[in-house]
Amino acid sequence: MCSKQLQAMGLGTHSNTLEIFFSSKAVKNKKMTNLTEVELNDIIRSVINMKPDIKDPFYVLDLGMAKCIMEKWNSKLPQIQPFYAVKCNPEPIFLASLAMMGAGFDCASQAEIEAVMSIGVSPDRIVFASTCKPETHLKYAAAVGVNLATYDSSIEVEKIKKWHPKCALLLRIKVGDDNYARRPLGNKFGALPEEIIPLLQAAHTAQLSVVGVAFHLGSAVTHPEAYRLAIASAKMIFDTAVQLGMPRMHMLDIGGGFTASPQFDDAAATIQAAVESYFGNEPGLKLISEPGRFFAETSFTLVTNIIGKRVRGNVKEYWINDGLYGSMMNMLHDPDRVIGTVKPLALNSYPDNPTCSKLMTYSSTVYGPIANSLDTVLTDYQLPELNVNDWLVFSEMGAYSASAGSKFNGFDTSAIRTYLAYSNKSGESKMNGNKI
Ligand SMILES: Cc1ncc(COP(=O)(O)O)c(C=O)c1O
């Protein structure tokens, strides 16, 4: 029987945390896997037990899950280097773990570049993937040597020429009619077909080097076949540039939009086939991508505390200490997102059965803590009868959660702590709650 080794660590901001972690006896040369539900619950309980009087919400980052997801990427799209989209979840230890697994980074601001470089990532592993950059951020990118950026307007060409003339460019294009993703981006970003030649010419005239094409079909792509259309369009632009007398491009950035679901396999197969048919004979082509949700979503679990209760007829209403102005902000701008599982951990009400196995359930409403009725997290959701100081555990909460939350009413999303966890099936000892 294999014993399990579990560890939960409060994360400091120091950049060597992960190095210490990876080189520790507990982890080094051991195979890490994602946590089982039982292991995850053990970790959560050990975090809660560390300081039973503190009821703040917290995240658990399953490092083994992040590792499995990177392995999935590498097995399906081995020739495409992921440049993780920092905006999705900039948790430093998460960035550091992805960096250690070989990722590059898509940064959209100076602060994101700083965050990535502060963990030791070199500037050549960063793409400044915002099509409209503040001038001061461009100056900063030039100063630290981030020399690759996207653009989709001639004004941006002028700004880049002025503040960062050594920057290589990726022309970001809009693909199709914008109905390929749950959260489309095309109404705001990407050159329209009729703008492509003028934008190529503008950069060429400014003596800026356009090295390739970038696209992003939108977050949570629902029609993977759109990748084929986008890759075909990119090929046409590569050829157009040559016809305009520009040097041949050599970089294709296929953006993000992936989810860590079976749909990823379809998307990867479509991309592989399209790259082969349109770029099969393109020597020296460098392929990159900008996945965010793919890596972050399933790697993080959010644990919230019940801080209030009201019973109205048959409906039980609960208040928790995080909500739509915090980690669930993603529900506001992604209303079709199906929330992952929400499970009770009733350490207060049912200490002998905290997972509430086989208990009767009731129609329940769950509110966030903010004095605004929009802050309603769940309605008509089946939960057992819970009480103040029980916990609710939300799975798949890593994407556009902590990064998008606010400080509204003084509930500071950025102050929510993350605990690092992993499962090591070959370990022998069990260590819970070691803080570093
Ligand atoms: C330019 C760019 N790259 C990458 C991403 C990440 O997208 P996703 O999380 O869907 O992979 C986004 C998301 O908005 C984006 O705007």
C-alpha cells in the first residue's frame, strides 16, 4: 500500500520559497500527483486547525495538479511553448512553479513584468501581450529587455517606435465573427482583415520588425475548429508580408482560450493538424501560446467561512466571507461559467461528519459579504443545514478570481492567503501545516 505525503505551506512572497520547496527531501526526485478529494480535505482541515480562531478565506494551490496540467500540455502540444497569461492568476508561487516547469509568460503591464522577473525569469521568456500599452510601461519594457510585443493599431506602432524601437512585433489579428468562445475578445482586440496590410506597412515604414502573428479566440473556446481558421489566416499574413517586401515572419502565437477539460484534446488535435497543413514547410517557425485558465482554473481551491445565516420559510440563507466583489468576480464578467463543485466542510455543526455525507439537503442561497445585493454567489443550491463557522469549499477557483477581486467594503481579495499542497504517493512521512 502506498502511503501519502501531504504538505500545506503558507506562502511567503520571497522568491526562493519554491526553490526550497522543490529541493526539500520531501519532494526532490519524488513523483508528484494531483490531490485526491480526501487528501485535499485533509490539507484544508490542517490549515484550519493551524489557527482555529482565524476564519479568513484561503486558497489551496495543488502543485501536483499544475504539474499534471503542464504534462498534458507537453504531451499534446510539445512544440508549442506556453507563455502563461499572468493576468489569470499572478500568485507568485504559481508563477514560479510554472517557470520551473519551462513556461514563458504573457504580461500585460509593467507590474506583471516585474512580478515575473522578480522570480528570476529572463526577459526573453516574456511577451508583452497587450495591444495598447501605457508609454511608461513601454519604456520599462525597453529598459529591462522585454523585446517582444503585440500590436493592432498604427498609433501603437508610433508609440513603440518612439519608446522601444528594438521591440519585435506580433500583429494581433481578429479571427472570424467572434462566436467561438464563452468570453469573446474580438470586439476589442485584433486587426480586422482590411487593416492588416496597412498595419504591416506602418511597422515596416517605421523600421520595426514584425516577426509574426498572434491571435486569441477568446477565453474558454467553445469551437476548437476555429483554431484551424485562425492558423490559416496567419499563414496568409506570413505570405502577404513577403509580398510587401518584408522579411519572412517566423513566429506564431496561438493565444489562450483553453480549458483543462476533454475539449483540450480536440483543440490540440485541430491545432496540430492545422500547423502541419499550413506551416508544415515553414523552416524555423517558433510556436508559442498564451494559456491562462488552462493552468490556473483547476489548480486552486477556495475555502470560505460561513459568517451569517437567516432562515426564510423553506430557504436557508448563508453569508460567506468572499464573494462576487472578491474571488467570484469572474462570475460577473463570465456569467455562463459553470461554477465548479461547492462542498460543505461543517467542522462546527457536524464534527463527526464534516463532509455532511448522507445528510438531508435544502434549497439554499449563499451571499458574499458586501453590502450590495449583486453579491449573491449561489441561489437555489442544495446544501445540508449549516451554521456560522462552518466552511464552504469551492473547487476550480484559480482563473480570474484573486486577480480580479476588489477591496470593496474593506474585504481585501489580495490579502487572501494561498497554501501550497501536493501529494507524493511514494512518500513515507506525513507533514501537515508546515508554515514557511
Ligand atoms: C492577450 C491575452 N492572452 C491570453 C489570455 C488568457 O486567456 P485564457 O485564460 O482564456 O487562456 C487573455 C485573456 O483575456 C488575453 O487577453
